Amino acid sequence: MKKEVIIIGNGIAGITLAVLLQRKNIPFVILHREEEKQSFALGETLPPTAMLLLHELQLLSVFEENAYRKTYGYHSMWGSSKVTDINFFHQNPYKNGLKINKQQTLAQLQAAVKEHTVSYQKGFEIIHSAHGNTVILAKNDGIKIVQGKILVDATGRNRAVLKKLKVESTIHDELVAVSCHIPKIKHPKLTHEVYVESFKEGWGIVSALNETENICSLFTDVGNEILPKLKDASQWKSTLAETTYLKDFLTEDTTTKVKGGNANSSVATQIAGINWLALGDAAMSFDPLSSHGITNAIYTSAKALEAIEKKLNVADVKAFPEYAETLQSVFKQYLQSKDLVYQQETRWKDEVFWKRFFITGS
Ligand SMILES: Cc1cc2nc3c(=O)[nH]c(=O)nc-3n(C[C@H](O)[C@H](O)[C@H](O)COP(=O)(O)OP(=O)(O)OC[C@H]3O[C@@H](n4cnc5c(N)ncnc54)[C@H](O)[C@@H]3O)c2cc1C
């Protein structure tokens, strides 16, 4: 099989790029690794600023139709024991964000590019040269060879293509997340259904997923003494007994499953090469505090499309380096603003989790 573009990874970043390439009639293939594990719904929140980007890319209706609901603001207890109400009413032009149903949104987008999708089960190898890329897929019924001028890493935090190309990552912290679905509770003191609260060893977010469930994610660092207790949801309520409202949402049910994973800030040391590029979390991954992971996946897909068009249509050799430069500058700005947000929480500035944000020159 020969195509102009080979995309590996079909999360939001890979699928968005596939949909955009399809609209431009650029031949592509998206390689889909069949997973045995059921995916876990994180119920990501999109801020109002993402609505404009989705609108411009004519993707807003797909995200809206499949969303759990619109969000009109959130509450946070960060930096003091006072609850802040962030209302989107003053945002323009969109006065709402979205609580997305990623699995359902992906299923609709994946169906749109189904005929360009190749599934495999057992991994892939890459033969990469300045003249093109060959990907060898290991399937249950043998191997399949796919060739393409441009190779795209959309494998999220795994950075599976980058690893094979021997591109390393710069890791900025060791943040990890533990998440679980818990019965929905409408808190009597909160009106919005998204709530963030910081605590001595990290921070947590709880939000309504649907009519019956909330999703709660807690964030701390690898090695923090609280982490072993957070791996067991039945210990969350006792472990976070000193929180103000967060504890009210938690369950002591011993059957609730906890899903853990990396949530740190990191960036690939090289985001694009002569005929390959990375997008979404594979290029740069954000702390979920920013609520910008999905926006980043969509934004980088749109930027990647521009770079790919320039490369294929007018052989523009600057297109990929410029793409990489743009993303690096976005990541630099993101890091600065993220640290400023963490620095607003001064109550525990001497604690292991928080003190790194107060080291001069960090
Ligand atoms: C706890 C938590 C909460 C979050 N909350 C928010 C939020 O509120 N708002 C927000 O915007 N973002 C949030 N995010 C971030 C957001 O989920 C990600 O930034 C976003 O999903 C990244 O999309 P992606 O397509 O780049 O990567 P992914 O979604 O990771 O997709 C990667 C795809 O590649 C596939 N893949 C992986 N490895 C391989 C391989 N070796 N071979 C082939 N395929 C492979 C995967 O199966 C997957 O389909 C949160 C993240 C976490 C951890």
C-alpha cells in the first residue's frame, strides 16, 4: 500500500488529521492498533476557547452532538479556602465549554475515515529514510507493508513512532493521575458540575460524567507518600478527609476501579524531521490542570495539515521546521502559565508536591 501520509495512532489528534486530510483529498492511511483493554472515559472538559477552533475546522457539531453536556463554568478552591466561581458567561464568542464523550466522538470520526483505516494487532516496525517511510505491521494473519512520504506520530504519550526514530523527550515533572467513576452527587454548595480543589499532596477534580456518574481524578507526583493510598479508591475518602468539599464526593466502595496514568508535562526534543512529524500528546503533553490536551490535539492537527500541504504541494522545505518551531513556542508559553497557576497556591509551599513551584529560577 502506498500513500502520501501514514498516521499511527487514532486518538483525537490522529483522527482529526485524518478527517482534515480526507477533506483535502490527500491520500492517507491511519493505522489502528486493536486494543484488548476497554478504554476508560476521562470525560475531558473543553474550555470555551476550543469552541471557536472546532467551529473554524467545521468539527464543532460532531463534538457537540456527542458531548455529555455543555459546561457554563466551574468552581475551584485553589490558593485559599474560598470557593471561586469561574463563569463562562463573559467569554466570547462562545459562552460555554463541553464535557466531551471522547469515545463516542472518536467513533463517529473513525467511521468517517473507515475506508482509510488499517488495523493491526502485534506492533509495527519503521524503515525510515530521506526518500520515504515504510511501516511493517504485524497482523494476526501475517504482515502488511505500508509506504508513505510522510509519517505522523499520533500515539499520544506513548510516542511510539518517536521512540522508534530514537527521538527523546524532555520531561518537566513527574505528575501522575488516578481516576475513577463514582456515583453522581450534586453538592449542595456548588452550582457548576466541575470542581477543582488543591490539597497538601496535590490536587483533584470532580465532574459530572452523565446522569448517574461523576468522574474524579486526583493528581500527585510519582514517589509522593500519598500515592499508594490513592491507588485504592476505598481509601480516598479517609486519605482526603482534610479537604473541604472534595471529600464529600468520594466513595468508600471497595469495588470501584482506579485507573492510573502519566499526567506530566513533556515535549519531544524533536517535533518534526525531514518527512515525519508528531502531533497531539506525542508532540507535547500538558498537565490536565490546563484543560488544554484535547485543544492541543486539534490545534496541532490543523497546523500539521498546513505543513503537510506545503510540503506535498510546493515542496516547501521550511514547512516542517516551522511547524516544530510553532509548537515549541506554544509549549514554552504553556509552561510559564502553568507554573503561575501552581504558584497561586501558597498554603503548602514547603510541602514536597508544591515546593518545586517556589524554587527561584525554576
Ligand atoms: C486524568 C486526565 C484528565 C484529563 N483531562 C483533560 C481535560 O479535562 N481536558 C482536556 O482537553 N484534556 C484532558 N486530558 C488530556 C487529554 O486526554 C489528552 O491530551 C488527549 O486525549 C490527547 O490526544 P492524542 O490523540 O494526542 O493522544 P491519545 O488520546 O493518547 O491517543 C493516542 C492514540 O494512539 C494509540 N496508540 C498508543 N500507542 C500506540 C502504539 N504503540 N501503536 C499504535 N497506536 C498507539 C492509542 O491507542 C490512542 O488511540 C486529561 C488527561 C488525563 C490523563
